[in-house]
Amino acid sequence: MRVLIVEDEPLMAEAIRDGLRGEAIAADVAPDGVTALGLLGTHQYDIAVLDRDVPGPSGDEIARHIVDSCSGTPILMLTAADRLDDKASGFALGADDYLTKPFQLRELVLRLRALDRRRAHHRPPVREIGGLRVDPFRREVHRDGRFIALTRKQFAVLEVLVAAEGGVVSAEELLEKAWDENADPFTNAVRITVSALRKRLGEPWLIVTVPGVGYRVSG
């Protein structure tokens, strides 16, 4: 399990990191929101532990970012406030669990393992087609054993295409499933993203354009 700890108190952060490592849980520490967002953009974490009151983008803003990214990363909020209203607002932001300070490391470990088990039960299946291996849980793509780095939007489009299992997916359906509700239905974003994705996957081309209909992944 790999965990991101967002905590601005150095002694607290170090104690949590060292304690988790002693429990065979890998932990990266971010002392502020900017560092946290940078790490989230670079690494895939099983769980994010967020102090709500860190400098830079707050823990609440980081939580919104995680939820908006659709990464599925569970969020455990840390706070010194134990009022019900504070907990309710945290859960409303997308938190999966809540722990008030001070707390014992043992309780944090138990909660992290419970969140990891819960997530494991809902892991989407790894899909393979035409030498392509798409792991939605780890957000990883391999072709013939070679790792392929994709942007989040490219991954979202590929995920929809692969899920169709060779069937044709229209541009409208891709727009609906891989973009948000504010997407312009007349935009050429789908065509541009598919073109970039096709190049990332390399030759021979795996994504086939069906004129006037849409796109499909060739097996």
C-alpha cells in the first residue's frame, strides 16, 4: 500500500511516516498543498491522508482535486476539530473516513487497511485487447509489455473504447463519458484527443476510425 500524507507539522508528519513504514505501508509526505498536488500528478496512491489546514491549497481543495480527477483514491481527513458539522463538511467534500487529532498510530493503520480492503473489492477489471493492457485501478497502460504514458483525458477515452470490446463508440458517447457536462457538443476535442492517443499507442494503429460512425479498438 502506498499512502500520501499531507501534513504541515514536521514532527507529526515524520512520526506518521515512520510509523506507517514500520507497518509495511509506504508513505510520502507533503507539507503543503502545492507539493501534494505535484505528488498526486506524478504518483498513484492507494489512499490520501489529508490535514484540512495545510498551507497552499487547503486539504479541502486537495480533496476536491482528487474527487474531480476520478482517480478513485480514498481520502482520510485529519483535523483537530471534532465537531459534527466539521465532519459532515469533510464527508460532503468526498472524504471516505475521518480521524481527529490527537490519535494513536494503531487506529490510523487500522483505518487505512480498512479503506484499502474496501477499495480492493471495487477494483475495476484489467482489460486486454490487441496486445493492449489497460489497468483502470492503477491507471496504467501497456502495449506488448511496454509502458505507455497517457494524459488523464487520453486514458479516459481509451478506457471507454476498450470497454466496448471492439465495438464502435460514437464521438457523442465519448464526449458524454470522458468529458464533463459542460463540454461543447460541437467541439473537435474528441477527434484531437483520439488522434493524439493513437500516436501515443504507436504503430500498427490500434484505434480505427469508422467514417460517419465513430471509433473502435482493433483486436
